[in-house]
Amino acid sequence: MTQTGADQIKQLIEQTGDAYAIFAEMHQANTDYAEFAAQAIAEFRSLLGTPELTPQRLSQILRSGSYRHRDTDPTSCWSTFLAGYVRDASNGH
């Protein structure tokens, strides 16, 4: 069975979230999750089909999505919510 685009984005968000948690635990991180995850820009561009997406724009989208999740549906799965938000926001919706 193949994964859908949203599932792949969710998986990438979960992987970068796990990596960030490990990094932040081992180092004094002077960065937030959004900035850290933007280091995976090539993977996000590929999954989203947006070669013009910049790391700065991705960081902005991830932060906005995290705030939206907290404000509108904090009991839902964060990575699922964020995957849909990132997909929609990166494609101009």
C-alpha cells in the first residue's frame, strides 16, 4: 500500500519533530521546531510539489499551523493537523 501525500507529509513532520526533540535534549537549542524542520526543505519541497518554497516560508507556515492547532483544535493529533495545514498553505489555500 502506498502512502498518500498527506500521510508522507505527516510522517516527515513526525520525523523532524522526533529529531528536534533529541537535538533539543542534547544541545542548548537556539532554534524552534519550525526553524529546525526547515532544514529538511528539500524533502518538504518534493512532497509538496513546491520547488519555490523557501526555508523561511516553510518556517512561517509551520509556526502558523502550530498556533492554529493550539487555538482551534488542541486535542487533535498535532502532526495530522499540521500536515494538512502545511499542504494547504504551501499551495496557496
